[in-house]
Amino acid sequence: MDGNVLEMKKINKNFGGIQALDNVNFALGEGEIHALIGENGAGKSTLVKILTGVHQMDSGEIVLDGESTIIQNPIDARRKGIAAIYQEMSLIDSLSVAENIFLGNEPTSKFVSWVDRKWMFREAKKELAAFNIEIDPRMKVSELGLGKKKIVEIAKALTIGAKLLLLDEPTTGMSSAEIDTFFEIIKELRSKRITMIYISHHLEEVFKICDRVSVLRDGRNEGTHQVANVDLKTLVQSMIGKDLDGIARQRTTVPTDEVILSVKGFKAENMNEPISFELRKNEILGITGIIGAGKSELGLGLFGYSKKLSGEIHFMGQEISVDSPNSAFRNSFAFVPEDRKSQGLFLSLPVEHNLTVSNIKKVLVGPFLSARSRRKLALDTAKRMKIVPLNMQMAAQNLSGGNQQKTVIGKWLSGSPGILILDEPTRGIDVGAKEEIFNLIQGLADKGVGVLLLSSEFKEVSTVCDRAIVLIKGSVRAELRREDVSTERLLTLALGGET
Amino acid sequence: MNKDLTAKTSSPNSLMKSIKKLLKSEIGLLIVLVALIVVFSILSPYFLGSRNLLNITRQFSVTLIVAIGMTFVILSGEIDLSVGSIAALVGVATAIVINATGIILVGILAGLGIGLLVGLINGIITVFGKIQSFIVTLAMLGIARGVALVWTGGRPVSRLPEGFGTLGAGYLGPIPVSTLVAAGVFVLAYMVLNKTKHGTYFQSIGANREAAKLSAISVSKYRIMAFAASGVMSGLGGVLIASRLLSGQPTAAQGMELNVIAAVILGGASLSGGVGTVVGTLLGTAVIGVIDNGMNLMGVSSFFQQIVKGVIILLAVLARRSD
């Protein structure tokens, strides 16, 4: 590490009253891999987006190669040698590796825009050889594994002169062999003086590959450490802070001993390992882990959305077969999916439709719908869910995020589910709506509904849940009773640390 | 409420918005229909005669029946290009079975059964083969027509009993029988889509298939049912055509799919799914039927008619654009 290639000084950014970044100082030495860690919402992506010109800072200074600069937009960032490699790939599957690398930057002859393909394949080959990796530049990207795709994406950034790479959760979905190869390549890049910001929830990766690590919490830089001189405990503590551990919410009932749901050796498509657990009457069971730990996959499997591969589900003492969401529903399961817009709602249709679609049988008179009882069912549910405004004919897309989420939950509560599975139910909604949803969940559990809360918000799990299971890469890492559940412990376990 | 409305329409900008909103609703289409009727009755003295008006309903009854089947498909976010070929195949099959058994009802039921079967095949391949319905039904457009041609050697199947002609050409009092059949189909489809849970399900699937599945709807079953409905309705259309001509023509109903899709889209349905009503489809079919008939009465050449129809469809859809 010679001088700093980048210095961000006293960066402030405010989004509608929320201080996303609060006087953040951040520096990068040339040729280092610098980890950026923090919980969801800590400000990592805001910082990255300022650096790539997606957002403009409110105040502060960016010094690039010793010169104060302003990054106007993503194109400007690229021109200044800053490239972001996001989780979602920007490659075009149906084109060859070489075509992707030179996309938008094709070598053409002078007079006619013929693409000089020979030259392109030759240059792409050189470019890839520099990483010591054998990828045929003529191969279609769709034929490559995830690890190699990531490398092609990096190669693409480097051909247009990137000196500073932002890697956002680069190993998501990669196998451990792919990760090893990937690490070899980024070490190679480091030796060629490429500087990298490494954003990851996987702290073991940070310890393995990074030189320094900065922790963001609530928009502040909580400190930058040499990786060699820091341990997991220190990092976890600075991620969650000292005074912020959640206060467990009061419950009016205690979970009984009566097991209502028993899952034995259950494995569905996209799950890594079979999982077993029990859920008791009146209980809220948290299933937590970092993003990608396999919570949603479990939820989708239990609800019959993805195909069951092995194991048994027992509900109220009887084995049930769940081979579709419809059969799960008939067994009184309900599922609130992670992405309310694409999986939960009919955005273009009225709130009434959204609230009654799954329980429409309740408003049938013989074979016919009763418009009146349908309206009443929607209105009663909306009132219970405190959906604002109480306009049942409004399209769901016009509701705020929190009210949309209440509508998705209301879709099930217009009936009477026995098991309610919620996947990230408070993501992206305001504090007030969060409170209301927690109250609702607890109210349901008090009435005897078994609640399964899938969440990567550790604080949420520690305040709401009676018991928590921590997943790592699809298998159970630990199970904690209520008195043992704390944000710090959950986070430490989820990040692969010891208890 | 009323006060609110007048306040909103006071400025020219919001007046435009109100007009646009009106055009988007079925009432807008009704206004277009009435305007067309007024224009044609001024231009042609014969147009408004009750005989001619009933004649129009007879002419468009086949299109309406097939378009109602198509409404189920488009509402679910799919398309069926094979309707014309199914109609021809069913017409041929009905004629052959009637000739073979001598019983009209058996022939009709066999024909409708074949329509149902082809529709089911369309649906099953689309759903379980995970292929776009555009492609599946494009292939079926060729296959069904080809089967009809091969089966008959390309020749019409005629010498059908006179009684069979009642369905397509007969009258009950002043009203054409085929109009009554179409009216029956309309009422049935209206009930299914608006008064039963099935309509809610079709619409949900078209609006967001993923969410529909996660709302515990049997998405595969309903998608297949939409194609089955379209198959049966195309078959019924084919039976009516065969009945009117008193022969099963393997070349009947060529290009029908385009007219039918145009009627459904004109009726306000969206090709991306989730939007569409049978009332809209009825009005869409009527608009096209009135234009056809009116221009025929005025002696407009059929070449020119096609241009006019195309322009009207474009204008109607432009006026209803959602942004």
C-alpha cells in the first residue's frame, strides 16, 4: 500500500429525513482489498452509489489520485476508472465472452461499422490470460458457471480501464471451488495494483482475502481495521453497537408445549441440506441467517412452491402432503413472500381483489360470488390490518410500501391460517408499519397461530421471536431459546463465529 | 361525490383526463358504437332497418363466440392463434360424423369434443412444456388446419341433412338462431367471469402469475382451462359456420384469429394479461361487425374496408393507452 488512491472525506447523504451517511471518512490504499461490512441499511450501498455516481452526496469531498473530484454519474465514474460489479450480472447470456467484454466498445474498421471479430477474440483472449484463467472467448456466456461469469464481468470492467473495483457480494451462489478460483484471480489483480472494495456478509471471506475492513453502522464509519489485527467479536460488536440490543417485546401468552408443526428432514429444491424443527402453539419461531443462508428456500419449500425432495411435514400430529401452494393452503398454511411486488401482490388490481383472492370461497353463495360479502370481507380485513386509505377499489400499486405489505398479509388473514410463514415481512417499510406488523404477528400467535418468521434482520428476530434457528448456507447452525436470543449472538452465529 | 366530479372537470387538462378515462371504460366503446350506428344510418337508408340490425348480429355471432373464448385466454395472459383452424377442423368433423351416424346431435357433440381436445392440447403443451402460447398455438394453427385438409382430401363435406342448417341459418321468430346461441354463450361466460371464483382466478393469473401461484391458486389448471374454453368456443363457431353453409369446409375461417383478437383488444383487454371483460369483447365485436356491415351497404370495396378497420383499431387502442 503506497498512497491512498481514494479518500472520501466527511461524506453526508440524507434521504427524505433519514441520514443514510453521517460524516463518513473512508480511504483506499492502492492495490488493497478493502472490506466494507455492516448490517442491512447501514449505508454500504449508499456509499457505493455515491462513489459510482448513482447518487450525489449532500456534502463532503472525494479525492481521487490526490485530486479533489466530483463524480457526476455512472458514466463519469467509469471514465475515472471506477467500476462496480453488482450481484445481478450485467452480461448478455446469448453473446460470446469476447462480445460481452467489448460490448458498447467494439473495435470497428474506419469507414464501415464492421466489427473486427478476429481482433476482438484475440484481445479478449489476452485479457483473460492475464488472469491465468482458461475461458474460450468464443464461448457463449450462458455456458459459463457463476464464478467464470463474474470473472468475465471483471475483465469487461478492466478493458475499459477500471482501476478501482467495487465487488458487491461477489461470491453469492458460487460453489466453494468457484470461490477458491475467484480468490486466486482477485489476488492476481491485487498484485497488478488494482484496488478493490469488497462488500460481503461472509466474514470468513473477509478474513481470508481482505487487507483491511471498515464497519458501517447507521450511516457512520465505526472504524477501519487491519484484518490481521482484528477478530470476529470486535467486528460484530461494532456492527451492532453496544446500546442497541433490542428489548424483547411483551407477550400476553407464553408458547405452550403442544407441537403443531413438525418438520423432519425436510428438503426441497434449491435447499442445500435437510432441515428439521418443531413449532409450538402460540409460538413465534424465527429462522434467521445472512442473505443467501437459505431462509426463503425453506419457506417456499414448506409452502409447496418448490418441489419437495425428501422429509416429512406433520401438522397437528398428522403427516400432510404439500405439493403445491394450493395444497399447503388447504392444510391451512399461509405464506407471505419476500418480494411483495413481484410475488405477493396483484399491483394493477384493486385492494379488494388482493385481500379476497385466496379466501374467495368464503364469499360464495352456492357457485356464485356475493359482491356484498366480498366487499365486507375486504373491508373488515383492511380495518383489522389498519390499511390506509380504506379504499377497496384502489389499485394496490397506489398503496405505500407498508400498506402493501399489510395487504399481502391480509390476503391470508381474511381466512384463518393455522401456520403463518412470513419471509422478510418488514423489509423496506417504515418504523410505524413495522410496529403494526409486529403487533399483528404477536396477536396471531396469542390466538394460537404458529408463526414462522424468516428474517435477516437480527434485531427483529431478537425482539419478536420466542425461539430462533440460525442458518448458514442452508444448514442449521444453532437453535436458541428466547432467553438466549440476542442480536449479538444471532449475528455472531450467522457470520460463522462461535458462541 | 358529484361536487367532486364537477370540480375535477373544470380545468381543460382534467377534462382531457376525464375524456381519456371515459374512453378507457366500456362506456367509451359504447359511445363509439352508437356514433358509428348514427353515421351509417345517415349514410345508408337500409342500415337502421330491424332486418339489417338482426342480420348484423347473425353475422358477428360466430366472431363473438370465438372472441369470448379468446377473452379467457387473453385475460390469463396468453394468446390462441389456432382458433380459425380449430373452427375448420370441428366443422369438418361435425359434418363427417353427422354423415356417418345420421344423428345431428352426435355430430355436434363429437365436433365440440374435438375442439375441447385441441384446446386442452394447446394448454397442456403451453403449461407443462413451458413454451409460449404464441408458439404452441401458431404450430396448432398449422396442424389443425392440416388435419382438416388431409381428412377431407381438401374437399368440402356436404350432403348434410337440412335440419342441421337451422343452427347457423335458421330463425326463431325474427331472431336468428345463431344470435340466440351467441347470446347464451355470452350470458354463461359473463356469469363465469363475473359471478364465480373462476373469473377472479383467471384475472389474477393474467395480472401476476407468480403471485397467483403463491396465493394458492391452481395456476396450471386454470391456464389449461382457458385454452380448453377457447377450443370449445372455436369449435362452436366452426359448427355454426358448417351449419350455415350446410357443409364442412376445411378451408373455412382462415384468418379468423386476427379478427377475433382485434375484437377482444378493441374491447379493452390487454395482451399482457389481467385486463379484459366479456362486455368489452361484445362491444368490440359489435364495432367491427357494424363497420363491416355499414361499409358493405355503402358499397365500399372490401380492399378498402380492411384499411378502415385497421385504422379504427389503432385509434381505439391509442385512445385507451394507459399513460
